[in-house]
Amino acid sequence: MLPNEHFEEIESLEFRIQFSVVGGLKILQIAMDRHQTLLALRSEVARDEDSANAVFRRILLLLGKVEAESKLSFDESIAAYLFCLLKEKPIIAYRASKRILETGGLWWSVQLALHVIETTETEAA
């Protein structure tokens, strides 16, 4: 392949978006991994199955609000809850991710859900 062919691919919109999403998602995960409230919630989720189920139900509740409300998406909150489940209860995170992908109007939650599904399916294979 000639350098010009590489240049064309690297400068394409698809290539730029791909790295923007990956970089942004990694930064989001680093920030969430250090956030005190999320660390406390993760501790509860790891300790207690009822807490994990409560977080799952909270995601479903917020997804319902996303579908009903156009002004507030709760995207970051849903992503934060999903992150806690991913770190402590990956199977529940997988179930939540499937539900998130059925809902429109989200960005970070969808990116993280795709990551969860990809990671879970890769580990299961």
C-alpha cells in the first residue's frame, strides 16, 4: 500500500471518529474509576447482590425517563451506573447494556454498553 492510501484512510471521518470515541471512553472510565461516589457504590454492589439489582433497576428507570423526556437524557448517570456494574457484576452489566442499546438519545451510555458487550462476548468465546 502506498503512503497516500494510508493518508487517505487516516484522514477519513470514520477513522477520526473511531479514535475520538475510544479516547473519550477511556478518559470517561479513568474519571469514573476514581470518583468517590462511584467507588462507594461499587463497594456496595460488590458486597450485596440486592444493591447490584437496585443499580440495574435504576438504569431501567432512567432509560424509561430518557424515552419520555427530551430535555434531560441522564446519559452520564446511566453510564456511571453501568460502569459500576461492569467493574463488580459484569453479567448484570451485560444485561443492562442490551437494554441501553434498545434506547435512543444516548451517547456515553451506548459507547460503554458496546464496550461491555464486546468485552463480555470476547471473554466468553
